[in-house]
Amino acid sequence: MQQHFNQIFNDIVIRWEGDKVVNDPVDKGGLTKYGISQRAHPQLDIAHLSEEQAQEIYKEEYWDKMRLDEVMDFGICKQLFQQAINQGPGVAAISLQKILNMLRFVVDVDGVVGPKTLTAVNSYHTPSEIIWALKGSQYARYVAIVERSESQIKFFRGWLRRTFMS
């Protein structure tokens, strides 16, 4: 739903990313604004990116790609959107699919949110369990990133806050 997208966009992107232009040499994305990186969008003038442009990008590349309008639980929507932003939609979808399989559903772990994934996530009786499992998966991924590349430790506290406070 557009209403959910707008609220979650504000709760996550505006709250955590903001409208500052950042160019941290350790950040692999390079120049960013609203969390949109120059590396991922070389054709954009990131420094002058408007909030409306950022919203369009997040809606198309993250929200719609994850089919979040079709996820019935607001909390799961919010967690999946946050994970898609920070880890990529494919990784977020794979995390969800692995969790659903552990909860005794049978879905392909292919990184694409399709009808089987949507049916499973929408029929699970305790959405908070899916949310906590997603948070745990995201935490484990961040630990692995820092263990592989110590330079990324400077982002770890922020990643934790986004994971557990979003």
C-alpha cells in the first residue's frame, strides 16, 4: 500500500539516511544522499538528488521488487524494506525464504519474492517470529562483513541500530 510505503520510507530512509551528502572513503558506495549511492546510480547527480527522486528509486528498486504491497503484516514489510535497502533486495528475499523453509514452508530460495513466498509469509501465524529471525539473519551478515573487512567496523554500530531499532 502506498500509505505503508510513505510511512516506512520516512521511518527508515529519512530517519536513518537523511538528506546529507556523504562521501566516506571507507564506504564502498562512495558519494551518497538519502542512502542512494553514486556507485549504484552512476547516471544520477547524487549531490542534488531530491527527496522525491529518492522516494521513486526506493519504491521501484526496493519496495516494488520485494512486492511489499502484497505483504500483509506492517512489521514484516518494514523489516524487509530495511533489509532490502541495507543488503539488497535479493539478499533480503533469500533471508526470508530460508527462514520460511525453517518454519516448515517449502519455498524456493532464489532471491525472488514470488507467489509461494508471499503465501507463506502472509499465512504464518506469528509475524513477530519472522521479524526476529530476519533481524538475527541481518545481524549475522553484518558480523561476517566486519570479520572479512575490519575497515567496515566503523559502520557496525549504525548497522546494529538499524537492525534492531527499525
